[in-house]
Amino acid sequence: MNHRVVITGLGVVSPNGVGVRDFLHSIQNGVSGIKFIPEYERLNFNCQVTGMPPFEWNQLKNYISEVSFNGLKAIGIGYGIKAALDAWTDAGNNIISEEPHWETGCVFGNSVGDSEVIKNAIARIDAGEAKKIGSRVVEQFMNSGVTAYISGRLGLGNRVITNSAACATGTQAILMGYEYIKQGLAKRMLVGSTEHIDTYIFGTFDSMRILARKFNHLPEQASRPMSATACGFVPGSGSGALVLEQLDYALERNATIYAEIVGGASNSGGQRFGGTMTAPGSKGIIKCIAEAIGNSNISAKSIDLICGHLTATAADPLEIQNWGEALDRKDDNFPLINSLKSMIGHCLSAAGSIEAVAAVLQIVHQFVHPNINLEDPDPEILKMINTNKLPTTMVKKEINIVAKANFGFGDINTCIIFSKYNDNG
Amino acid sequence: MIMDRQEIIDELKKVLAPYTEDKELLDGINEQTNLITDLKINSANLVDIIIDAESKYNIEIDLDSAEKMINVGSCIDVIVEKMNLKM
């Protein structure tokens, strides 16, 4: 059993656009969603900029029941509900159903439960007031909270899983959903991930001294993947979601097909040969990309665009080198490459899903989004690939195959190959 | 402050409002209205209703009393009992 898997629905909550329409406009025009946060200055953070979606909380009343809305405080869950339910309706589905959708499951990821909610519970408990916490806290600090809200609202009755693999979480969720459908275990999977970086999460990353600290007063320039002046990543928040569907099932119900997932792989470098808790090892990455290309039955030569992980740290040149080796392409033969993080920062667990939505939109609308803040490419990168492979304005071009990868703490790698849908296979 | 049972029902409606979708049914509650079967309140939310009632009437509702709060009438009984304890 080997089913083809297509994408029929998209939803996104991004720092530079909430909803697919606004997000598409922003990524085509190189609109940054990074802002200075005065609170971060007060807290003595080194990095004082972040990507926070312009999210109107009350809109969730249109997505979940009033009772459910009244007790919801976890912002990451709110983002996930919006992205997932938007993807669901975008795929032409209704939100109400009596019977569970036994053929439809969910893989949705995140990093942690809501730390603000956890903090409030801790304060209550320490004050001897545990009995005043109420019934709505556990569901918001359990890591599977977002998945439980989404699957409960939609009545998803196939496997429902919450995954977590740091910055590889989003791509891994998509890959898992793809594999379930491909193997015939489900007909549809709602997949994606969410992340809300509140001050507590932000502070712990800030302490690692891996965040951009030199552009606090020029926030839109702070996220600079592949640039010679890149000085660390800018954390971002948001959520991305996709509806994946068995091709025959999508055709049967006349669904709009945005693109196809033709293959993918996930592995770990085992924190060996240069891979560590925080740094990805080249061996694992190259193996992962090669495996994704291999099981996609495409040629590395046919890749039109790489949507990289590319966070704006010292690891960017190494990532280019790894892609070059895995694809056996360099200089002018290297594909176009971009990093959405230049506009929205690094959304950690949500990075993969938001960036995957961007990858699919570039196939649907046949363009390559610009890399902003890349007026000064890293000379190390230019030794491997030509400058014209790093577009700084939107390129309108035929895009058939996109390779998307993310690499997470714990030396976890995931690569997915997206293809324009072609009805003769 | 001494409240009669009707006044408590009116106040109780405000406590119950965030936990029930059916505002019309809530408007028409009487002492026999069952919180779970009639008002369709999720049983997990009874905990939250008790916490809200404690804060609204400035009382403490122990676990044994809380278990009696099944319908509107028994809620009022418990609230009146605890308010009287304070006087």
C-alpha cells in the first residue's frame, strides 16, 4: 500500500501576517514582522526584538465554544486553534460533525505547555491555594493541550499525536502525517505546530547568547540569515497548519489540491561527529536530505528551491555546505535558496509548519520569496554558491520541486520534498 | 448582607453564565434545574463554579458540601448555609 499524499488546506498565524492572504502578501513583498519590545529592555535581555503575530484574541470566539473560550489563557493553543481550523475550512470542510472523523487524525507539535499558565498554577500552589486553580489549567499546561483542543473541536477520530523535536517539530509533524496516509493508516491528517515565546521562554534562550542583540533599535533588520552581519537568531511566535489527504480521497470530494508531498525523512545525528545537544551534525543532515530525495523518486537536479532552516547563526554557512554535498550542486548549479526567518524570525517549534506553508504557497503562486536583510551575504557562503542564488526581491519563476528542512536541538533533522501536483503522477 | 433565595438565583445565574452555552435555559432556571443534565454544564467545570461562588459570596465551600451542589436548589442551600456560618 503506497498512497499519494496531497495538501488541500493551509492555515497560518505568523508575525508578518495572520491568515493565508495577509501572510502571502507579506512574504511576496518582504514584510518583516519583527518588533522591539520595551518589556525586554526592562528585563535586561540582550535581545529585545521578537516576531509576535498581530493576533486578535477575541476572534477565537468564532472558532471554539464560548465556554471553552472563557477559560482559555494559553496563547500558543490559541494560535494553533486558529491555524488548524483555518486549514480545515480552507480544505472545504465543515467544523461541525456528529460522528468522529474516524479516517482523519492529527499530529500537532509544540515545545512546552503555556509557561504563564504554569507560573500562575505554581504561585497558587506555593501559597497553599491549590484548590483555587480550577479545572482549566491542566489542559493548558499539558504538552498535548493544543492537539486536544483541535481534535476535540473538529471531532478527529484517527490517531491524535503531539510531537516535540525542538526546531524540527513542525516539519516532523508534517512528515508523520504524510507517512500515516502513505501507509494507509489514515485518509486525512491535520498537521502542524505552534509556539508562543513568552518572556520566560525568551529569557532562557537569551541566556544562551545565541540571539541577535545588535539590532534592538532596528528590529526589522535584526533577523539576517546568511548575512555577513548575522549575529544570532530572533525568536518568533505563531503557528502553521496543513491538511494532508490521500490523493484519491481528495479527488473523490473535488478538493482543491495545492501541492503534493512526494517524500521526506527524519533522523538524528546521534550527537556524534560534530552534532551536539545544540548543534546539528553534518553527517546526519546530509544523510537525511539524501534519504528524502531518494524516497521521493526525484533527482537532486530537479530541486528548484531550498527553503532552508537558516537561522542567522554561525551554522548558516555549514548548512549551505551540507545542502551542497547532499545535492551535489554548487556555484551556479545550486538551486535558489531562501529563509523565511529573515522576515519572521525563528519560530522554534512552529518554524517548520509556518515555513512549510510558505513553501507550498511558493509552489501554488509560482514565486520565490525574497531573503530580506541579505544585502551583505556571508563571504563563506559565496565561496560555495553564486550570489544570484540568494534572491533579495521576489522572483517569479516556475517552481516544481521545493526541498524544506529544519534542524532542531537534540541533533534532530527533518527534510520534506514538496512538488507541484501533477495529475499523471 | 441577607439575601433571599430569589436574589441568590439571580446572582447564581451570573456565576453559571460562563459555563453554559444555552443562555435562554439559564434565564429560566428554577430550584429543580440540574446543572449537568439540564444546563449541559461539563462536570469538570463544577469545580470552577464552586471556586467562582466562593469568591463571589466570600465563603468557603468544603468538598462534602460541594458534592451536594447538583441542582440550583441544592446550590442555594449550600450557599445560604455557608453565608449563615459567617454571620
